[in-house]
Amino acid sequence: MSGIKAINSEDPILPGKRRKTKCTDRIFTPFRLLIYFATVNFFTYFDRGAIAGTLAKIKIDPQIQGHSSAHHAAAHNACYKAPPPPPSVPSVPSTPSPPSAPVPPPTPKHGERSLQAFIDANPDVDPEEFEEIQLAEKARQDDAENKARFARELLQMQEEDEFGNEADFEADPLPTPTPTHVSELDGSLSGLLGSGFMLGFMVFCPLFAWAANYFNPIRLVAIGLIGWCVATLGCGAAPNYPLLLIGRIVTGMGEASFVGIAPTLLDNVAPGSKRTIWFAIFYCTIPVGQAAGMAVAAIMAGEIELCSPFYIAGWRTPFICECFCMLPLALLSLCIPDSYNIPKSEQETDDDDEEALMKVEKKPMPTEPITLWRAIKELGTNPFFVCTCYGYSAYTFVIGGIAFWAPDYVTSNLHISNATGSAIFGGITVVTGLGGTALGGVVMDKIGGSRGIVGVKMCALFGAICFATCFPFGFLALFIPNKYSFFTLIFVAESIVFLPTSSTNTMLITMVPSYLRTYAMSINVFCIHLLGDFPSPYLTGWMKDRIQDMMDAHMRSENHNQPLPPPSPSNPDPYKVPPMSVALTIVWCVMLPCFLAYAWVWRMVKKRPEKLAAIINPGSYD
């Protein structure tokens, strides 16, 4: 049952009659639905963090690299200390001579002559001098034999590694020594695991929104989450890289079914006075889930090895565990009542909304399903949605670039260990993301809420103030290369920048017609990832390289084209301002277009509320 059919087919409740309460209504009260969606959102972002936390182990896994099973057998023997089986290619023993047969004298090797033969041929040579010559000749021959034997053994080891002969590995039950250099998966292939997930996620978000017009959105969420469980289990059991990549793509496809539809269902059941707080609870699980996934998956990948007859590497355990944790939640989604798919017929309005609606002619609600092309056309001609989506994309661009490169910046420029820097920055992100998002929802509901035209105006003003306030703190944190000022100022900047998270999403739902809400959330997700955190890590690294090249050229010109001195303990960074600091500062300046976009929406809604009322037209659905 689609969203449009639910509205048109709703049976009126006659006076004196009460609608029967179904079992599913008792299981999923509105508040329980909020907790359920927040829990599902936590696990989906836990998976995003898990792939980042286990990437270091995935890169060196022999199966993912496509090596033979010899490395797998070595790890298995190291885990079990099993006795070695018979070799795969048994060697043919030489036939011993009969005991009664006389042993023939050893045949002299090539170039070896007996002492008596040399004396008979050269009576004038001293025998002691000949013994020295013979010893030197024998040492030379032994050295040549040793080199030849080493070459044969090396060739045999290479052939066994190529064709899967496990004899050498099985012959020694002790763990193989750790090599000094471990081969890794290519950087491009490692990055493709994240890009593949994002590809499936971005492409299928609008497609699930389109399918919600023809099928029951609640059933689509259930199908997508079950597919997500199957895909994560496939990632944990993937025997090679292609299947792991397919698993990541299908994981993104499954998450796409939830991201666009869940906020719409949550908006249907959220009370008007606490609407923004409910969205804050839902969206604050994003930073918490992602940070928890990175930390827990990294620990599990490094400490846990599931020693079984099949040998399961430690990095696979987070994906297997999250599959079985999500599966009951996916099946529980089948119990969500269909009544939650019906938008509220009465919109809460104030005097300003009523005055704006009186100037607008009511439009009939479409009776046919909305196609994807029509939704893109209507949303593309909505200047309020386009400008908000543009500002949200700029915001995501900044957050994506900073989050990706901040650990590297802390390690290389602030001279803090990778583990310490990542732990501190991750802890700051969790605290600020959880506290800032929740506090922003509380503040918005206290100052008037986010519903209706006035709600859109207040959300836009709140976002513009937050982005303008956080800009100087983030700019100084990235521009001043000092670890104490960086962590202090970035904590303040992130606390402020997370405040408008829930209000922005409620504003996006409010400024579009009711029948386009699912499309609006899905297309917004597509845009903010396509224009935001998808290109920002690459562009930030590209800017850093170009800035470093320009600094190197300038320093060489000042040094009369002499080579630059290498970094030393007294001068670990030869640059007055680190190139990464400049690149991240430029990325942070993209927060200014975000402020301008929200300020424009606030100004237009304040000056021309009837224009937004003509787009939303809430009175036509009474």
C-alpha cells in the first residue's frame, strides 16, 4: 500500500465508533518506533565504521589479495598446532645397495685429482703445496654447490606458492615467522570498498523512494534490511575481493531502503511539540554508531581469531556479529502498523501560516503515483529545497574532509601518535555529535518548533547562526599548528556545527508537499553524498599536494635551487605553516556558502511566505 493510496483509501471513523487496536499497534507505539528506528540507524552506521576499522587487516588478508591457500594453511597450523599430514608430492627414495655388495670407491668430482696422480705427473712440485691447492679447489666447489642448492630451494618455494603445494608449510607445525614486509591490497582497491558502498547507497536511495509509490514502504524497509543482513554476512564470509566488493555494494543498497523512508514514517507519528527532539534522537545515533563501529571493529580485528577447522580471520567477526544483531530488527519491521504510513491530515499552523495560506489557491492532490522524473522536476523547481540541499551538501563536504584527514593531520603536523590522536579526535566527535544534535533539537522545540512555514523560517535562522558562530573556532583550530589549541577549538566548533542537524532534516521534510517527502529525503541523501563527503577527501588531498609543491618551489628559490634539508628532530617540519593545515583551512571555508544558503532561505521565507505556502499547500490535504 503506497503512501498516496493510504491517504485516499482511509476509511472515515463514524461518530460513536472506535477504531480497533491491532496487535501491531500495541507492539509499535510511536515512541517505540522512534527507539526502533534509532537502533537500526545505529547498526547501519556501525557497519560504516566497521569497514574503516578493519581495513588495515583486510588489506593484508591473503584470501582477499588472491593468494593461494598455502598462507591459509600456515595460519591454520599456527592456530591448531596440528601434526603435519603426508606431503602432497611424495619423494621417491633411492634404492640402497645390498649389504653384501662391496662399496665402490668414490668417484672423484670434476676437477678433483688424487694426490698420487698429481705427484706422478709433477715430480718437481712439493706435495704440501698441492694439498693447499686441493683444499682451495674443494672450498670453491662447495661454495658453488651451496649456491646452486639455495637457488633450487628458492625456485621450489616459488613454485609451491604458485601452485598451492602445502608441503613446506605443513612440515613445520610451529607458526611461521612474521616477514619484514607484508604485501598489501592496492590503495585504489581498498578505497573502492568505500566507494562501492556509497555507489549502491546513492543510486538506490531515489529508486526506493520511487518504489514506495507502488509498494508498501514498510515492506520495502523490511526487504532492504533483510538484504542488508545477507550482504553483511556475505562480507564476513567473502573468500575473495570481488565477492567482498559485491557485498559492500549490496550493503549500501539495503541501507538505502531505510534512510529515505524511515524519516517520513517518523514524521507521521512524532508529536508536534517534540518533533525536532525526536529527529535529534534519531540522527544522534549517526556519529555514535560510526565511532563505535571503528573502535569495536578495530579491537575485534586485532584481538579475535575464530580458530575453527575453516579458520575465520578476526576482521570478519564484526560483519558476522552485526548481521545476527540486525536480523531480529529486520524481521520486527514487518510488525510496523500500516497506519503509520498515513500523513497527518491536520497541520499545526499559527497566525502567520493562516495569513499566508489565505493568499494561496488550494491545489488538488495527485491521485496517480509520482514518478521519479516528476519528483525531480518538482523538487528542482522548489528554490527553498534546492538552496537548503546546497547548504547541506557544503556542510557534508566540510565534515567529510575534516573527518577523513584529521587523524593524519594530528599525526604528521601535531606530532601525536596515530592511536592517541585517533582516540582523542574520535572521542570528541562522539561527545559533540551526541550532545550537539540532541541539544539542537531541544533548543528548536523550545523556541517554537519546526512545523509549518514558521518552523522552516526558525530552522533556517537557527542553522545560519550556528554555521556563522562555528566558523572562527574551526578556522583558528586548523590554522594554528598547536595540539592544545586544536583539540580545544575543534571541540567547540564541532559542538556548534552539530546543533542544526535535526532541524535541517525536519526543514527538508516540511518545505515540500506531503507526497514528496520520501523523494525529498532520498534525493537530498544522493546530493549531499555526491557533492559532499564523496569528493571532499580526494580534493583535500589534492589541494595538500599542490600547496606542498608550491611551498617546495618557493623554498628552493630562496635557497638558490639547492635541495631542501630533510626533517630533523630539531626541525621536524620545515614549513612555517604545514600544507595540510592550509588545505583543511580552505575546506573549512566552505562553511561560508552553507551559512549564505541558510540565510537566503530565512530571508525568502520571511519576505514571501506565500511562495513557500504555494509549494507546501498543506490545506489541500484536509
